[in-house]
Amino acid sequence: MSKETPCIAVCMMDPRTNLCFGCGRTLPEIARWHRMESAERREVMAQLPARMVEAGLARPEMATARKAD
């Protein structure tokens, strides 16, 4: 996938958090992703690791990376 997207092709929404299990985006973010400016995409992508950890959806490598921050 492009560096301009956090998509890892695991496209399933968590009904509890309304976040994608794969990338952590919301449906509205996913829907308008290609209309966003690059800066807005990067801003959203910077929030995703913490968002996934807080929601309890983080993949092990995300949780490890978050602890290093």
C-alpha cells in the first residue's frame, strides 16, 4: 500500500469502537480519504497508533511502538 494510506487490507469495522480493525480509521475518514489533502492524511495517520491502543485494537507491533514513544 502507499505511504499515503494506513490501509493494510484488513477492512472490518469494530462495532464497539466504530474503528477499522486493520487501520484504526472511522468510516467517514475512510470514505473521504482520497479527497483529503496530504497534510490531513498525515495528521490522521499520526493519531492512529494511539487510537488503536486506546481502543484495545492495537496489533502487537503497534503497542510496542507506542511504549517506545
